[in-house]
Amino acid sequence: GVTYNATISACAQTWRWETVLELFKEFGARHLQPSLATHNAALFACSGSDLWVHMLELLSGMKAQGFRADAISYSALGGACEKAALLMWSRIAQTAMSDH
């Protein structure tokens, strides 16, 4: 599990969210338990993109595994939701501008 945790943390720092999510799937297949730090690294990796749905799934998985989200977890989610809201308003503005 230590190798997976370290790899996920390294991938999160370089925004390689696809690899992080794939490694998370392998945790379950190998009956390994990710740590809270691993969950937070995964949340961080997903926060750089429009992946808030994946982040909600990760938070749900944390709860199912008995972890409580901490300030780091919510900070990553908050940043992603903020980006998603900005993206939504950007799309609304583009649509409004294209109508004129």
C-alpha cells in the first residue's frame, strides 16, 4: 500500500488525475486501504480539472471506508466547485454573446 500511496501523491502533484483514479481502482482490487492522505492527494489531483463529480465520489468512498474529510479535503473540493461555477458562468456568457 505504501508504494501506491507514494505514487498517487506524486501523480497528484503533477495533475495526473487519470493515473490517480486508475490507481485508486487498483486499491480495491488488491484489497488495500488508502489512507486519508491518499484520498486527499486524489482529491487534489482532480481539483485542477473539471472533475468535481469524481471528487464527490472520492468523498463518498472516504466516508464508506470510515474516514472523515478534513480541511484539506474540503479545500480541494471547494476549489474545484469554484472552478466549475466559473466555467458554468463562462459558458453562459459565451452563449449570451453568441446570441447577439
